[in-house]
Amino acid sequence: MSYYYLYPFFKTFFDNIGVELVLSQETTKTILNKMDFCPTDEPCVAVKLLFAHAKDLLDRGIERVLVPCLVSLEPRNFCCPKFIGIPYMLKNALQGTAEVIIPKIDRYRGRKEWQHSFLTIGSSFGASHKQIIEALQKADQAQREFERLCVKQRLTTPEAYRLLQNRPVNSPHRTTANGGPVVGVIGHPYILYDNFCLDLLAHFREYGQVITAEMVPSAAARREVATLLEGERLWSFEAQILGAALHLLRHRKVDKLALLGSFECGPESIIEKYMEEEAERQGIPFLLLTVDEHTGEAGLVTRIEAFMDVQAIVPDNIQTHHRDHISNDTAQANFLPGSREEEFVIGMPGMGHLDVAIRSALAECGVKTIKTPHASKEILELGRVLAPEFVCLPFTITLGQMRWLLENGANKILMVGGKGKCRLGWYAQIQEQLLRRLGYDFEMIIIDSPLPLKERWAQFRSTLKHTTRQSSWLNILKALYFGYHKMAAIDRAERLVHRIRAFEEKRGTIDRYFNQFIRKIERASSTASVWKLWEDFQEQAAAIPTIDTDPVRVRIVGEIWVVLEAYVNLHLEEMLGKSTDPRVWVDREISATNWFHQHLFPTKEAMQRKEAINRASKPYLETDVGGHGHISVGLTALAKEEGIDGVIHLMPFTCMPEIVAQNILVQLSNKLDIPVLTFIITDQTGEAGFETRVEAFLDILKERRFTTHTH
């Protein structure tokens, strides 16, 4: 994958420190058959192909495999989590049978710190410090020359590579139909140009000239992406792809645009909507093609033929390049009739019981809110009709909740932001775009992290004041304090419920008390009353008759939203709590309070635990891949020594950080002898199959417990 983007850089660097790079062969049927070397089936086809190519190199006797960890290529953004996690996924799969050399590029941390891993690697090959620094400078220059060559001579990546190697560029890729349309074909080069993709570019060139993303100057692409809210923080490679597409569309340099993506590509589920909307605005036909290792050529060719027959319809009010008209805060839409400026009613999507705390805090500031509907089949359907195909389930259900809230009186939607490695930071913008296109009239209020304070405090302060209707800072602090205590009390109560379920004599007693507790917490009007309710709940729990059940301990890890949303995870915690043979004590450390203490307002205890999790994760996943990916690995690595019998890993389908974690957990489970059960949650997950798998998992834990006791 990195080869198709950064081969000139790595080739030049290693040449200049005297190390030969051996490339794997072009993808063949034999290599495709090696994709089962990837321990899991969830990664996109590009990741599985990387495993296959690594296996091909190993089969040819290569003992050292170079797979870079690309964290950040620019100071303000990241790469896709899979680019970060891939070398560690492969390293765990190899289990010491071969060496994985992992140069890390992380420019987010500064201009020079990223050079450290290259210095270490270069030194291991006998290169001097001066030689390594000079090699890096030459590598940077070679990469820039390659990028200029693609733009200047309108070359695809493989064509430019051939030219740089003094090989002729006379492949059929260069032939074009005379006088035909100009077609933009956009996508990751490791999809567009790999043999498994059936030479699609040649099919497009039968009709006319083809322009690809690398033929658009990087500066031009960045200017276009900068017109989107925080577009400069989009994932690096996707920023070039999207920026190139917007440049071609807005300057009308193409007659048609096709986006070629891989099944399950997370970032593409975000950028495709921007392309689709701009193409519609410009009246330029747009085609989304999705491929995987099972895609057949005939179907793709038929779709291309039909697409090339589509005629452009240029809108009367076409704007060829007006940057402001597409910015997120001024998106065009057919608004519902009637002015609602005098109203201020906030709705927000939910995650577990978090909305209880947030609505209470806003009420303290005199802000009217609408209670968030629980995730349900109705809510899922409201979101599914609008959501991009390969976006994750949290996006779909929170979008459905937004629709319900807007249809039930809300005219403001409060949503978290924060651009990072996970897609979450882009939810609000895409969701606003989708809702406005459907005709909803509302304001999207995006709450981002205030950290680092120097960069983001001013925007955070402004948003917070607006959300609270310009309440005084004293009021705001009191409100946040009140909301925090409701959140903390609920999280404490849930931990108590997990324990009591495992020992209570009459099943369901603690659940009944907990449901009553939640209703009372919602109505609580002061911090003192919140903690009085907590004390009462503790007393109720202590009075429940218990028996000695010798329960198995099951730790739940995974993506936080799926872990906390009971409807989505099919009430897993309750299902485990109802088990009779064996009885189960659930250990679920992931909570809103823990996140709060580890990221916004640190406590000594929370930071010590965070450090312990990071230390446990590091031998298997050295770099944070975003979301809760590295936490899933760390908590699993700690499980056995902390008395846990088994781990259940929950992840939404296509979740990028958890795909990395799942791949590593397969090896981690074997190495540490800890059973791990992964559930990949989709809108099609069925309760019967889910429950059967849980029961089988518990049988394994019971058998292991019996065997241990016997020995």
C-alpha cells in the first residue's frame, strides 16, 4: 500500500544507506490465493493483499520485510488507522518467524521527531548519522520529483515509476480514444493499479482521456479541501483524492467522474458524499465502483459502459468555482418553510446513558432539550435510508436519532467533533449534509475538544457559550459539574450491577433497582440529591440475598459506542448476567466517566490505569490507531493476570481501529491463552445466532474453569 504512494522515498533512502530493496511480484492468482495469511477477513482487500505479498516474499526466502507505520505525513492530520496498524498486524501474524522493519513517519509530533525510527533502522545497517540524514533529504527530494512528474506529464503512478526507472511508457494504459470525453478516475492507487482490479483504467481509456488524482497538483487539491470545515485535517491520502476530485469538478476539467473504492474502506465512506454532492451541483455524472477480491470483470465493464452513455445535465445556475458556496456552514438546501429563529431546542444523539447527564447540564443553563430516543429498529431505518453504504453503524443510528429529534421539535443538533484517526470527527459534517439535502431546517452545533488550548480553546469557548445561550461562566461550570456527577453516579451503579448479577439469589432484582435508579437520577435536581440516590442504591444492592456462585469473569472491550449501546449489542451485558451455568461477572471498564478522566479532566488514578493499558498494548500494537483500538488490545493483554476468564470484543462493521485490534487479538488470544470472542455488529446482526455464540463461549470458559480446578 505504501509502495503505491511512497516508493520513491523509501527506495532512495535505502539506496543511499547501502541496502537493497526487493519488491514483491505483481499480484497474480497465486498471490491472491495467499490472502488467507491475513488472520481475519474484516480488513479491506488492500490489507489482505499486503499480507499475501508479504507471504510471497517470505516464500521466496526473504527474512526481513519492510512495512512502514504511517501515522501522519503532515503536521495537522493523520493517515487511515490501517496504515498505522498494518505493520503490527503483520508482525503479530509472523510471530517471530521473520523480522518486520517498521520505519514510522509521524509528523504530527513535529518536524524532526519522525526521523528517529529511520536513524535507528539506518544505524542497524551500519550507516552513520550523517549518512542517514543525507539519505532522508535525498528521499524527500525524490518523492517531490516523482509527484511533479505525475502532474507535468499527466502520468499515472505506475507510468511515472517506469519513467523514473528509464523504462518506456508505452503500455496500453496510455492509449486514448480520439475526441472522447475526459473522465476523472479517482481512488487509491493501490486499488486502481493493482492487477486484481482488472485493468479498469484501460476500459475507461477506450472512451476518452483519463485524469487521475496524482495528475492534479497537491497544492490545488489542498486548496479545494480547505473549503470544507477543517478540511486540512482530513486523512492525508484521502485529502489528495478528494481535493483532486473537487478541483476537476469545480473547474470543469472532466466530463464524468468515477470513484473506485474497496469494499469496507472507511475513509472513502466519508469522502464519497462530498464528491457526489459536488458532481450533482456541477451537473457532472458520477459513478461509485466498489471492488473486492471476488469482483468479476463482466459486471464492472457493464457498469462502465452504462455510465459512459449517461449525458451530463448542466444546471442553469452553475458556478464553476466559487469556494464559499460549498463550505459546510453555508450548505445549500431546500429548507422547510417558516422562520424558527426565535426557538432554541436542542436534541443530541445518544451513547448509553450519557444524554441524561448532558440534558441535565443544559437544563441548568435554561436550555430546552428533547429526550434522545433509544436506538431501535425505527431509529435504525430513519438513518439507513440516508447513510453511505460502508459507513459504520454508529453513524447510521445517530443519524436516525437526529432525524427523529428534528421531527419531534428540536431545531439544534448537538454533536461531538474532533478530527483524528477515527471517522467520528467527520460524522457531524456528513450528517448535516445528508439531513439538509432531505430538507431539514436546523443548526448543527459541533463540540470539539478544547485541547490543545492554544489552538482550540477560543472555538470551544464560543461554541459552549452559544450552546448554553450565553450563560455566565459560573452557571456553565455549575451545570457541567452537575451533569458530570450524574454521569459518574450512573457509571458506578452499572459496575455494581455487573457484580450483583453474578451472585444475586433471585435473578433480576438488581436490574429492577437499577432501572428505578436511572429514572430518579433523571429527575434529580442537585448534586447532593444525586449522591443521596447513589447511597440509597448501594443500600438496596447490599440487602439483596446472594449465593456463592463462583462466576466466570468476562471482560467486554471494543468500540465505545457499540459497547455502551444495549440495543446495538443485543443487550449483551444483561444476557451474560442472566446466564445460570455458569454465572457471569461482567468486567466492562469502558465508560463515559473513564473517557472523561483520561482525556479531558485527568485524575491520577485514571492516568495510571491508562498508562498500564498502553504498556500492556505496546508489545503487540506500538502506536495508537485511534478510537479504542489500542485499548482493546491492552485490556485483553492484561485480562488473564487480572483474573479474567475470557474477553468479548465488540466492533461495528467497517470500524477501522477495531479491525486492526481484531486482527491482533487473534494472535494475542493464542499467545496468552485467553479466549476471545469477537462480534462484528451490523444492522443485520440476529439475536438467535448472537445468543448461540455467547452460550458456546461461556461453555468454553466453564470447561476451562473445570479443567483448571481438576488439575
